[in-house]
Amino acid sequence: MLKGIPKILSPELLKVLAEMGHSDRLVISDGNFPAESMGKDAIVIRCDGHGVPELLDAILQVFPLDTYVEHPVNLMEVMPGDDVETPIWDTYKEIIRKHDDRGDAVVGNIERFAFYEEAKKVYAIIATGESALYANIMLQKGVVTD
């Protein structure tokens, strides 16, 4: 155990976050995301008993967001015709505001199938048990300056 590290961040997850370099990306996926098939070229970490918000909050305590891109955070857009509400996105934005002075401005959206294509290129996918729909979020790592 370590002091000052959120307990939800397992040794395996901490190792992966530390290995990642500037501009590497990770996906924190909901329970419906095809993490294993999308992550064939990535590290897949199972966090099935947890939701995305609690992991996002813990990760952003140790993981800076990239300042060299407009949207270092991206959400999967709702498909046209899907009658789905996404209140979890408001939760994400609240968490992001807590950890990044740029607030909501860092958050963008990617069309669903384009999100899948980008997910195939990430360094890691964290597979959660999140039950909210369209709860997938992609983060791009920034530079550690402290």
C-alpha cells in the first residue's frame, strides 16, 4: 500500500499509468464495450466491480490531461435514432473540472464507430462494470510537470 494514492488504483493499473508517455491514450469503458476485442494491441485491465466515474476521479489525481490538443478527453457520441440520455457525461465533466482548470473545454465527442477505431490504437483499456449507456471515455495523457 502507498500513501496518497487512491485505493481503487490497483498495482497493475498504477504500473500502466506510469508507463504511459505524453500523448498516449487510454479508454475507461462501460460494461458493454468490447474491451477484449478492441484491446488486442493494448493492455486490458479488468475493473469489473467498479464504475467509470470512480475510476476517472482516481486516475485524474495522478494522470495529467494533454495540453497540446483541443480535446484530450473524448466521449462516444450517441447514435442517431438512439433514445438514450447521458447524465453520466455531466458527472464526468464535474470530475474533470475538479482536476483540470480548462474544465468542460477539454471534452469532445467521437462518432461511435470512429471511437471504436481510435480505441484499437490506445495504450490501455480499463474495462469496468459501468451500466450507464454511452459511458465510454478516452483520455490522452499530458506532461507531468510536478
